[in-house]
Amino acid sequence: MAERYWTVTWDTLHRDTRTLAERLVNIGPFKGIVAVTRGGLIPAAIVARELGVRLIETVSVVTYNEEQLGAPVVVKAPAAAGTGAGFLVVDDLVDTGTTMRVVRDLLPDAHFACVYAKPKGRPLIDSFVTDVSQDTWILFPWDTALGFVPPLLRRSESPDGAG
């Protein structure tokens, strides 16, 4: 479990993602973007806007539920990206690299970019903006209010509705 937490606000995420896009301008042009769901959806939309990319594909790899790790499972592969040549893969964070290893196997010729990178996962990506220590758990804006907020579906499944 993480020893420390870092809350990323919407403003911080937007600023850092635009910085990522600035770093990618001279690497492209890209014919498409593959967003790693779910965390990469919002950064991918921002990068796509900044770089003028219209083709956006997704890949979904399930590796954890909040803080509990499990074996990676591809639940949705990208249909239009082939081997990834000319494509940009975007995610919010590379942590241990588990997800990126799976996606790299699917798209070996793509350029991989994340907004935030931890040391264990950093060798698996080509571009990133901010180094984050391995013992830090990032609380993204979609995960938080004043504290962690479980998704609505999970809260409604509990008998008392509290989650």
C-alpha cells in the first residue's frame, strides 16, 4: 500500500496533460491515439485536441480494483491500430508497468506517453511529464471529492448504501 498520497486537481491534470502534448508535437504527427481506459481517457482527449488528432481508439486492461493488484486481463483490444505504427498510446500514469507491458505487446510500434510516471514503469514509456515516487498513490480528480469516493455502482451494491 502507498505510504503517501498526492491529490491531483482538474487544473493540475489539464496543465500537465497540455505539457505532455507540447512534448509530443515534434514527435508526431500521429494518425491516431489509443487511450488506455479508464485513466487515459481524459488525457487522451486533451492530447487529441492539442495535436489535432481525430482518430481515437481505446484499449482496456484490468489490473486492479482501487489498491488491490491482480493479473492483467485485456477486456477490449484496439481495433484500428494494427501494430501501433503511427499511433500514440496515452495513459494517465505508469506505475509498476503491468498495464504498459500488456499494451506494448499489443502495439509494439506505437509511441507510449503518460502524464505521470513512477520508477518501475518508466522504462516502458517513451514520453512523460512528471516523476512520482513509487510509494505515492495518486488521487485523480475523478476519484475524489474531499476524500476518496467509490463509484456509484459499488455504493449502491452495499446493503446500507454506504459502499
